[in-house]
Amino acid sequence: MNWEERTVSNTLTVERYTVNDIIVNYLEDQFYVNRRYQRKLVWGVEEKRLLIDSMIKGIPLPAVLLVKYDVPEGKKNILEIVDGMQRLNAIISFVLGEFGIEYNGNKCYFDFMANNETFQLSMSNDERLKKHEKGNILPKDLCLEFCRYQLPAIITGQDNTTVDMIFSRINSTGRKISSQDLRQSMAVGEFPDLVRRIASNVRLDHTYDDHICFCDIPKISIGYKQYGYGIDLNFVFWRRHDLIDSQHIKESKDEEIIETLLAIVLLEDFKKSKDKLDQLYQKDTKLNNQIENKVLKFGKDILEDKFRKVFDTIDMIFNAVNSDFSSFLFNNERISNKDECFKILFLAIYRLLSEGFVISGYKTVANSIKSADSILDPFIKRGKIDYEKANEAVNNLYTLLKPTFSKKIPKKLDKLEEDIDKRLSYSKIEMQMTEFKIGISDFASDSINYKCIHKIAMTLVAMANTNNIRDKTGYVLIGIADSKEAYDNWHARFKEQSVVINQHYVPGITCEAGKLFGKTGTGSSDSYVKVLRKAIKDEPISQKLKDYILENFDLFNYHGVELVILRSKNVGETSLYGGKKFVRHGNETVRVQAMSKDIN
């Protein structure tokens, strides 16, 4: 929806929402959250089970706080969740079958037949319903009573500034959220927005719109897939390098690290403390004024891009030695202050990249970092950090690494490179017009995977039938991994280094083309393109769209690796695959008639 169409009022009402009311509002996409201040989904399954058990036993729950926005006639009203997001998610995920509870010694699930909405979803095979083992369901009477449970809801209609104040007041008393989440909830300005943007890019949960439909929040939340979370906790940068444990990620420790790094980069002699971190976010304090002015001077986009390149560079350094920060430097020892050592490395590399240096050999850089024991050892297992010595350590590591870097004239990105860079920063819910494929072959047998090509063709058709305000042209980009698992399979086969852009592995097609066609250089790439063009030509795609795809087929050098780009767009008519219509829902291709997921 167009968020600007909403209007606010100063009404305040107290209502009682039954579980059934909550499910109806959820399925009709009336719940929204504002990611600028709302926490991530952080409850584990045990916390969810405890809430459901309390409700089944009739224990009263605290009220949820909602802001009601009126929208133009003919559209549904919006309910923005200010407080109670974790509780509402627990209720919804239980009713939709994502987890069960203990009942008479067995793990039992909600009975879909006990609720009209879940019954209808079950009859239509809706993918939002997680089917479970037959027989392991709760008694129907118990489920019916659960659907009648009443949750108190305070509903108001206020402007953004008042909602921000309400949220910060709620979370500054009673049950505490983390210090960093509280800072973020109370802050307005360029600096806190920059911290949030960098952190979300590194976590792979960045969205370009802060107002997100509640049904999409699990898709961009970090956790385990079996419990409905879309971002694999183990793939996130901070976990891959064993820098922050899962609990501290939930508490936004990653954002605190980024806040500290930005402050060190932008302010002279910044020394971390809770009070100073708070002041950076507190409007009109001396530190806040200084940091806001610095962000405006340097440019938010420039700083975001510089930080992104450092994170990508660190990934490539440790990929070159098939390791990660903690394993390579500390042999997986359980030590404290790994994050402080990481900051020293980050700042040294940031300085080198800012001065125009580039890495010519990633393994060489990794081994130089390995030899920096004397620089990092003083910070390991120490409680209090001496920030004067930390600054000296950054200078010493910079000096040690500088000979392994070289100067290079920066290359200006063309529009296509910038477009692909941006698409690599999209979240899963924004990937309607973008799809990544690491290749078109079965790496185990080095043979063309025609099932993969069928899926690519369906996706191109679906993009042509999808209306997207931001991107009018759809891209299927071959040579970019869509998951860590896909990259691991590629690496196991080819044992080569991959470029990392925006936390995505970009190996290109060259290695795969060489294996498929037994040639090197442009010969293998030309054969790759020829075979793929022929395969697309043979696919049952509507002729007008097929002509557009083949006319705009592209082999493109992207940050030093070759990608194949297949384009799609609305060609003025409905496009079909095998006589069937497909559209894109988020990053999924869906057949319209059945509305069920046909491919990944």
C-alpha cells in the first residue's frame, strides 16, 4: 500500500480481540510494523509455547498496543503494532501450525478444522499453513475455546512522533529491552538511521520501506527455518565468524558494534562507554550534534558503501583460507573480546580501502593477519579495554597489512553495476523482480540441469506478469549464489575464490563454463551463452516475451567476474509458460490458478 495515504486521529479505545479476530486481521494484511523502532522477532519456541500454555489455562495477558490508521474509502484500515509483536507472532504461528505444545505427554498441534480461517487455508493448500502429522492434534473443543480467548487491545490513532514517544516510554519502564534497541527506539536522526541501515545490510534483513506488513516480518527475521524464520541464523556474518552469539544478535549487539565503529571513524578520540553510546543517540547532546554533522558532511550513502566494502573484504580474506575470523585467528577457543579484536581489524582495513588501496592476494593478507599475534594478544581475555592501546593496535595492524595491498585507480561503476549492487541489498520480500542462480548445471555430474532452466523460464514469465513500483525490469542473474548452501556446493566442486558483494557470494560462470565445455577463457563463456540461449528458445514461453528475453540476453563483467543476465518485463500482454500464468510473490514464483508455490 501507499503509506502516505493514511490519516491519523487522537482517539483512544480499549477493545478485546479474540484469537480469531487476530487471525482474520493477519490474513487480511491489516497488521503492520514500523522497523525504524520495532524489535526483531526474538522469541524462541519455548517462549512461544509458554505463552500458548498460559492462554489455554485462561491466564490473562498484558494488553497489546495498536495504532489505527484510516485509509481512503474502499481500502482496509491499518493496525500498526507498537507493543505486543512477539505475543501476536506466537499466537499466529501456533494457529498456523509452526509449532506444537505438550498435551497429555505428547507434542500436539492446533486443529485446523476448529477455525474457519485455517479450515479454508487447509482446503486451498495455502502455503501459510504448516501441515503436521495426522493424529498429533489438540482436542477440537480446546482449540475452539482457544480461538475465543480475548486479548485486551489499546487502540489509538496518533502521528509518528507520538507513536515514537509511546514506544520509548513503554520500553524505558517495566521489562527491559536491550540498551541498543532502546537507543534505536528513542532516536531520530541521520546517525541512528545509518547504523540501522548498515546493520540490516550485514544481517541480510534490510528493507527499503520501514513499514512492513506483519506477515512478512518472519521472512526477514533471523532464526531457524523450522520455526518460520526466513534468514538462517548460522549464515549471518556475525555467526559465520563466531563473533556474536545468537542471544546477543537478538539484543542487537551487532548494531552496537557498528555504532562504535562509526563513532571511531567520524569522531576524534572516541572511547566507548554506555553513557557515550547513549549520548550519540540523544538529541541535542554534544556528541549527537557532532556525529550528526559528520554524517551530513561525509554523506550517509558514502559511509554505508564504505562499511559494506569492508565487511565484504573481510569475508573474502577468510574465504581465501577456507576459514572464518575466529577459527583462523583463535582456533575456535572460547575467549572474550573477540569483537574488540574484530574492530581493530575492521578499522585497519577501512583505513587502507579509504586511502585507495586494494588487495591483490587475499591469502597473503590472511596470513599477515595470522602473524599479528603480538598486536591482538593484549586485548584477548581482558575485561576493560584500553582505547589508547586499541588505537595503537589499529595503526600497527595497518602498517603490517599495507605491503600486502596495492594502489589502484578506482573504476567508476556503470549504471548496470550499480543496479545489480542495489538488488544484492534487497531483502527476500523485495525480490519480486530479481532472482539469483549460481549456475545451470549439476555440480556433481558436470551436466546441464534442465530442471533449473525450466524454473528460470517460469520465473521470467512470472516477472513479466508482476507489477512492481521500484523495478520495471526483472533480472535473473546467473553466477550469484542464492544461499550459503549453494555457494558451499560450488566451492566443493571448483575450490576457487568468490567475490563477495553485499554479503552475497558472486563466483560468476567462468568455472562452471570451463567444466561444462572443456575450454578456457572466452571460448567456454561463449559456449555457455550459446547453450543457454538455445535452451531458453526451446522453453514454452509466450513468443512476445521470449523474443524480448533473447534480444536482451547479456554476458556482463561484474566486479571482475562474468554473469549472465536474463531480462524480463511486461510486454503488453499476459505472458504464459506452458499455457499457464505465473506471478511473483516476494522471492517465490507462484502459479496463479492454484496459488501454490511451484518452484523455489
